[in-house]
Amino acid sequence: MNTGFLEQQRYLEDLARQPLRLIYCQQMDETSSLWNYAPHSHPCLELICFLSGDLTINRGEDQLDAGASSVVVHPPQALHQEFPRPEGRREVIALWLDGPGPANCGSFQAVDRDGTLRWFFQHIHAEHRRHSADACQLIALYLPALLLHLARACGGGREDALALATRYLRENYSAPITLSQLAAAAAVSPSYLNRLFRRQLHTTPTAYLRSVRIQAAQALLLQEDLTVEEVARQVGIGDLSYFWRLFRRSTGLSPSDYRRRFRRETAETETAPS
């Protein structure tokens, strides 16, 4: 965890101990006239929970790739500019909180890995629409809890999505996996995950999954009690002819040739003089 994350966590934890007032709460999609795409800042703390879609946010020297299952935090006076993407639908819940002063850190984001942050945003939005005394009391209780959960969630950053996605593929390669399932496991949007794989690994999630499956098949082919068809099925490839083509393209050998070569090399090793 770097110093930036620690500063962000301390900032949110300090906010949770201050008296805060909700002055704005709105759920909106990409068609809303409330979006401001010019460089701007806010006098209040702004929190944006992404329910769906993507948005690139320029925060000066670098950018944030915000998307589904992330929460963006804009401290007071933090200059930022939002760049919408044409593909897909975007839906967010935005909160403005009065009370906190400017932070030492600029805009940042947290990853909602288990849906907790979304739950708070949705319940705050629902209570805000009630306009009742008990709703105000509940919001006053929700806000510090939300900030503490945000502090807990901001310690990893969205680049962790790549580690989460690759681990999910390695652990679940034998099952059918869609891009939507993989993105949900990594707490990001499918389009963002595609871009992350291409930028960091120079491949796609689909190609990475194929590679994991072939590596697993190579290990399974060394077991004498499994047929090639059983190996294909165990690595999540039900079409045997496709498995043969994919294995040959990846290794230069057919599954049977790969197994025979291993047997020959093992026999030569065992009979070699010590």
C-alpha cells in the first residue's frame, strides 16, 4: 500500500468523525443534463457510485478509469474533468456532503468488491427521497459508516482488478466463464477489464483463459488414467476437435503427441546411467 492510499484512508476516516450534512443526492444516467464535462471543482465533497457504465476522469497529471462497482471521491476544490465514452449505458448515484474542507489528495476512487458501498448509496438515495425526520436520522447514521467503508475499500485501487481477474480465471477455468462474470469478480465493467488486459498483458481475457486451459491440459495429459476427451472436459472445453486444434496451435503438438513425447522423455531419463 503506498502513501497515497494511506492519505486517502486517513482523509475518509477523519471525515467520518465530523458532522456532515447531505445537501445533494441524485441518481442519473448518461442522458442527464446535470453532467458537467468541462474542467471544474466543487465547494463540497462529491461521491459518485457507478452502478453501470464507464467514465474517464482527468485529475490533472493523470486519469482515473471509473466504472461499475467503483466509487469516485472528489474532495472540495479538487479540479477534475469527466470524459464520457460512447459505448454502453452509464448510471450513477451522486452525493454532495457539506462540512469537510479541502484534502491533501486529489480525486481518487475505491473498489466496491462485495456490494457494500452500493448498498449504502442506494439506501441513502431511498431515504433522501422520503423527506421525513426518521429518514434524516438514518442518513446521518449511514454517512459516517459509508465513509469508513470507503476508507477500507480505497487501499487497493482498480489496478487490482487485473490480479482479481487472472486469479479467478486460474481458479475457475474448468467452468464456463463469460466476460460479464469475470468483470463482476474483478469489480469492474467488462469494457474496462478488456482495456486493462490489453494495456497490461497485451492480450484479451478470452485469450488468457485459453492459455490457462492449455497449461492445465498439459499437466493433466501427464496422468495416464485420463483420456484426451476427459482432459478436454476437465479444462472446460467440451468440443474435442476444437480442443485438438487449440492445443496444437498453442504447443505445436497434438495432445496425443504431447503425451507420447513426455512418456519417451520420462523413459529416457529413467534408463540413463547415473
